[in-house]
Amino acid sequence: MSRPASATPGTGPAEHGVGTPENPLKITDPRALRALAHPARIAILQHLALDGPATATECAEVAGLSPSACSYHLRALARFGFVEEEPASAADGRHRPWRARVIAFAIGDETSRDASGRAAGLLLRESLQARIDELRAEYFDREPEYPREWREAAGAVQDVLHVSAEELTAVRKQVQDLLARYRRLDPGERPPDAERVHATFELIPWFTPGSKG
């Protein structure tokens, strides 16, 4: 579903372990889905995954919260294994950084088996979409301030496909593989003029279940 990723080598899960972009954590527990669905927690997890480790005070600046409120949300994320404290990175004994344990996740299909799971999964999807809408709105508000080459390169791509489920799976895999080439979690792998860009590509079934074509 969402694939934030650590930008600092050694701060995220082991390569290809559960919770990495190549092997997203499949979340099926409604309690974990609801815990992650809070907008502030999504922002915090994304910050830790991309720019962490970071203290509660540093995360608070990103989430627009007080440090004490941010500490509460960090502990809530930690209860379900999304983040953890990293004392080794502490500059002193009082301000301990947190790190992301999960940098990629997917909402498991098992959530559709009962009403609680469906509601929790829907809540998380809506929160993730709201985060994307927020990033989009922030860009549009300041679009004239961006260099022309960035304004021309940015934007949505839309099309209509007529494919089988097997072909759609192949399309999704090809897109994922292409995006992965430019993820560049290690800053040393990026060209000097690289900037962070949020990439969203949706494949939405546009037909009525049970219909043909």
C-alpha cells in the first residue's frame, strides 16, 4: 500500500526482510491497521523511514505536534512493531532517537473477512489517501515557485488498459521494478541534483464484478 523507505543505510530492516520495499509487511490485524491510520503517525513513520533515526522532538516538527504528543504516537507505533527506540544513535542520555522497523507495508486481504477488519482497512486506506492529497495540495499551492523543469516533469499520468488479471499483475510488477531503480535509499547513489518525489500509480478495476469486459 504505502512504501516509505529508509534513506540511511543500516537504519532499516535487513535487505529483503519483512517490511522492506521488496517484501512489504502484510498487515491483517485490525488493531494494527487502526494504530497506523492516524494521519500524524503516518507522517511520523514516513519521516523515520526516509530521514530517520529521529527524536520525538524532531518528529514533532514534521507532524505538527508537541514533543509530548509525538512521544505518545511513537509509543503507539512501537506497540505494533512499526518503530523502535535506537539508543545507540543518541547524542545524550535524554533524547533517544527512534527508527522505523517497517519501511513498506500492504493491507492484507484477510481484513475483508469480517466487518471490523474491513472498517480498519478502509480507515487506513483513507488516511493514506489523505496524506497523498495533502502532499499534492502543498505542491499545487507553491507550484509557481518551482523551477520550470520540475513543473514540466511533474504531473499525473492517466490511461485506460484492457487487460486480463494476469496481464495487470505483470504491468504492476514492471512499474514497481522501474520505480525501484530510482528509489536510491542511500544518498550516495543519487545524482547531485536529485530531489525527493512522491510517486503514486494506481491500477483500479473499472468494471462491474461478474460482468464481461
